[in-house]
Amino acid sequence: MFDELLDNDPYLKERDQKVAAQTLQRAIVDIVRRRFPELVTLAEQRVALISSPDVLQELVGMLSTAPNENTARFILSPTAA
């Protein structure tokens, strides 16, 4: 019963979503730092504009499998996501 109340609390849902977004933002920057260090600033700027965990999760997948820097740059461009 108490768990159900917590699960439905709008404040906690929003907080959890913010925490998830921040975690994914850090993951994206870390992936870019390790794979495409030249694009770190672009990645930091791009993820700062995205708060949706679903969109950020998609970026994690795409950047993890990007075959080269040009593809990663395209993925991080505002028109790609």
C-alpha cells in the first residue's frame, strides 16, 4: 500500500525522471569522450538540451554503435534526434 502511494507520487516520478536523464546525459558524454574525444563539447551542449530519458537512451544506443566520428557528429546534430 505504501509502495503504491510512492509509485504514484508526482514529485517522486518527476525526481526519478530527472535522475534518469542526468545519468543518461553523463553516460552519453562518457561514451563520446572514450570514442570520439573531439566531440565532447558538442555532446555536452546537445545533452544539456534533452530531458527525456527515452530520447537520451536512444542516443546512448546510437553513439555506442556509431562507426565513425562523422556519424557521431550527425547523431549529435540537432536535426538528427
